[in-house]
Amino acid sequence: MKLLRLFAILICAIAWFTQPGLAVAQQKPAEQSEPSGPLTFPVGAGLKIDLHIPDAPKKSGLFAFSRPSRFPVIVYVHGGGWIKGERSKVYNLPAYARSRGYILASVDYRAVPRTNIDGQVADVVKGINWVRSNIAKQGGDPSRIVIMGHSAGSHLVALIAARKLGGKLAGVVANDVQAYDLVAYEAMRGGMADVYRKAFGSNPANWIKWSPVTYVRKAGALPPFLVMASRSDRPRRAQLAKAFVAELKRKGTRASYFDGANYTHGTIASTIGKSAQVTNALDRFLQTVFR
């Protein structure tokens, strides 16, 4: 009887200490938790990251103490034309991700002219590396990371993936930017837009250096890509996005294009989780790469 009681106590102890939510509760640096707000952590160099974490699944029965499955992770890079923006600009993505059992990790990066594109890439990579090293403590799966960005963030995630700076990635979501090939953009437009000139300057050598397509042309197969384009600045925006997808495919990368003709540059991001067409496109991609 004593052995049975000891075994029962052991089972209860293991069940308690392996609860998915326990690591979150014990983690010291967190500033705030859902639903009132994200968990916020410093990642170094004055940068921070916000984690939006799903509720831990409830377990019951004799084998409730078995190790829980870990949440896939979306590392999100906000927009703002490279010259502004904050990691809190995540639209409906926290609710979208949490409802599907994904962690959303929104990263910081410095704005131009405090740094340049190289500095922004380094900042985002710092956030990705922090996630890979620390996300298991929060119930996340470091082997299933997708990087996703909107607008300027779309350019940065595409550049990071193309340069293979983000480590092993499950996939990349590049949502609505024209900066995949800056030389082609400048030629098609007949000059750089003001925000592009502030971010990328007037030296064509830098346009080539900071164009994701430059590295796609040199690379072999990359992680799967979903490239999305709104109706804003049509037909140029769609043409640049389609050309980027074609180049990814030519080099052996699994890439798909979402034609967001029903969305503006803002709504293609803000209606994820609310509007069926854009939500379904993202769902299909994430379900495939997170398997």
C-alpha cells in the first residue's frame, strides 16, 4: 500500500511540474501576460520582444503528466517604411495566432536613420535568435519558426531568409512590399519614392545589396515562401511580387503568391483573422509548413 501511495504522489508531482503554463508563470523577466497584454522580454542592445501565447491545453486522465506538444511560432516584423513603426503594431495577429495554437513573437528593430538596412537586419536576426534559444521555456517549438512581416517588415524577412541569416526556418510570409528588387522597382516607377530614398539612399550598389532577389539568385532552395500583394500601386506591386515568386521557384524554393486585389496595403494585414480570403491563404500556408 505504501508503494501505491508513493507512486500516486509521484504521478501528481510530475503532472504539476509539466503543466505547459507553469514555465510562463515562473519566468521572471515578463512584464505583462495575456489577455491584458503580451509577455515582454529584453533581447539585448535595448531591443525587446512581445510574446502572445495561447492558453495551455487542459489535460486530464492518468497520462496527464505526459510532455505537452509545443506551440509553433510566428516571428512578426512590423512595417513603417523602415523609418518608423513599433513592435506593438500587430493588428489582429495575436488573436489570430492564439486561436490557432501559435505563439506570436513581435520583434523590435531600430528605424532609419538611427541605423541602416544592415542594422535593421541585425536587429531582427537578434530577435529570431532569442526566440530559438528561449521559446521552449514558454511552451514554443524552436524547430517550427515562421518569420512574417508586413510592408517594410516584409522586405526584412525576405532579405533575412534569402541571405540565410535566420537559421533553420519552417517558412517565410512576405506581406505586401515592392522592395524585392530595388533596381527593377526604380526602373518601373521612374525613380525612388521618398520613403524608399530615405531607407535605401541613391546609390544603386546599395539597392542591389539590399534587394532580396540578389541573394535568391545566388542561393539554392530556401524555406517555403508565401508572398502576398495588395491592390495598392497596381500593377507594379503585383508584378514585382510575382517576379520574386518566379525567381524563388526557379531556384528550387516552394513559393506561392496570394493575389490580394480585394485588399489595400493596410487591410491585407489588418483583416487577417477577420476577412476570409486573406485568412484562408495564411491558414493554408501555415498548416502546411507547421506539420
